Amino acid sequence: MVDQRSDRTRRHLMRMVVQGILQGISAGLLARISQAHAADKMTLQQAEYQDKPQGIYSCAMCTLFEPPKSCKVVEGEVSKYGWCKVFALAD
């Protein structure tokens, strides 16, 4: 009788330990994912951004441009008249 009770207690303890570990792992993964999202955008320098168009192409024509002054992949403010190396013309 005592052995059965100790087995239940041991199983309960093991479940609690495993649940704690899994919660810790998931919290760590969420922290890494949010850090990765913050680091997803490149700097203006990395994108070789310029405040003037490249020929007839400008940020206003790019699928990554988010009016009025943002970009999905470049951090900071960008002008709709600017251009960078990640320019993606809409089909």
C-alpha cells in the first residue's frame, strides 16, 4: 500500500518537473522569436538606401513600402521617393 502511494507521488512529481521544463522551454522560445522579429529588419546602410529614386523606380512602387514612411524589411523612416537594393516591383 505504501509503495503504491509513493509511486503516485513520484509520478506526480515527475509530471510537475516535466511541465515546468516545458514551460521554461516555451518561454525561452517565445523570447527568441520576439528578438528575431526585432532583428528581421535591416538598417538603412545594409539596404543601401538612398533618398532619391533609382531611375524610374522608387519606394512608392515597391511592394515592401508601407505608407507613409515605413518599409517591411528596412528599419527607420524611408521616403516614398527613395530606393534601396531590396526593391521589389509589384507584378
